[in-house]
Amino acid sequence: MMLRFMGMAAALVMASQAAAAPVPPTPSGPWQVEFADQRCVASRPYTTASGPMVLGVEPSPDGEGVRFLVRVEAAAKESLGFAPGKLVVNGRQVADRVLFWRGGNNGLIAFAEGDKDADPQNLVRLREVRTVALQTKRLSADLALTGTEKLAGVLATCNRGLLESWGFAAAEQDRLASWPKMEGRLPITFNDYPASAIKNGESGEVRTRLTVGADGRVTQCALRSGSGFAVLDNATCALLQRRARFTPARDKEGKPMAAPAFQTVIWMVPGN
């Protein structure tokens, strides 16, 4: 389920904590856009003082935010999971934690996105991004982005096609004025963790695509990407369908309408 970066031939090396003379990171290649069946992602390699690094950007299909990913090489013993850190976009801190995940071939991926629940001002729109800094004890990336306005347009076209492939027709997209909004916080807690998954040390990220009716209820749940463990995937969809309530989408006349919503649930066994 890990993000597959395309067109990156250079080997990635571990980010060093050693002090070095400041060297502005520079892009070492163009943006590469991946049109996958469940996501639209762009990635770009950078040369930094500590070695090569890859930056990925993935706007949500509804345009309500951007996920940033930084990939480096790391030792297999590196611990995974959430860690304190900062995601700073255009000089503003928009998140205070970072998720570390294994990326294959000893790659370590750091994920972060604006915490809209904490503050609506943390919503990030790709076309407005000029600088991104991701700072943790293990990883530091301070990158300048160029070409984001054009890139945002390419990814928006990709996402429009994704929505159509999921059954949300172009005419319905054009009619839409506002997307569904979840009421309150995510209705899943650690108490919902399947006992068998805890026993087996199973952790993972489940990214879902929900169909929300005009009454705000979830009528269908499909996976955009699974955790690798059926018990976690099944629990996620079952809980969201049973508990989640949304303020429904509205059309341009202000009437409620059915529309998709996108929700990510991260299951993490402590110490995993």
C-alpha cells in the first residue's frame, strides 16, 4: 500500500543528523505525476546536504488539503509510527506530528498533512504552496517548490477523472458547491482496535472512499488503499458506516446531494 515513486533512478541515502554547512536543497529532476487507480500523486527528487531525497505531494480528491511525503533511505531497525514534529508550509506550522512508514527497499517515508480539525486555517492548497519544511529528530527537510500552480491544475484534472471512475459523474461534479463534512471527530478510538490485530501486532493505514447520501449517512465504504490486514480494513469500513455522520454536500442551489467523502484511519499498535 506504500506510495510508489516513479522515475527515481538515483539511490536514496539516509538523512544524516551531523551538522553541515547550510546548502539550499535543489531539485535534481522534474516533477513526475503518477495517475494511479486510487490516487493522483506527484514526486520530485532533491539534492540536499545529507544526500538525495524525494518529495511527494498528493492532493485529496476533493481538493480539501494536501499530503506531503518525504522519502529517504533508513536502516531496517528504524521505528515506525507517529513522532513529534513540524510540518511548516509557507512559513506557517500546520501539523505537529509526523507518521513514519516503511517504503520498501529500506526506504523510510515521512507523511504529514495539515491538521484541519485543530484549525481550519491549516487547510493547505497545492497551488498556493511555495515552501515546505518537515522537521523531526530523525529527518529534516526544508524545500522550495516551483511550478505548483501548473502542477495543481494537472493533479486536479487527474482527480476529476478519478471521481468519474468512482461513479461521481462530471455533471454531478459541476453541480457541486460544497463537499460532505464529517460532524465532530473521527468516530473510531483505540478501544475499537480488533483484539486479534493487537495480539498479532498488526498496524496499518486504511484510506477509504465513502458514499454520503443527501441525509448525511454513509451508504457505502470502499478502500482507496488497505492496511495489508483484512481485519483492520473490514473494521474501518464497518465502524465508519455505522457511526460516521456528515453534513451533506450541497449543490449550487443550496440543496443537499449525494457525494463522496474521503477518510483515513491509522491503526497503530503501541511500540510497533
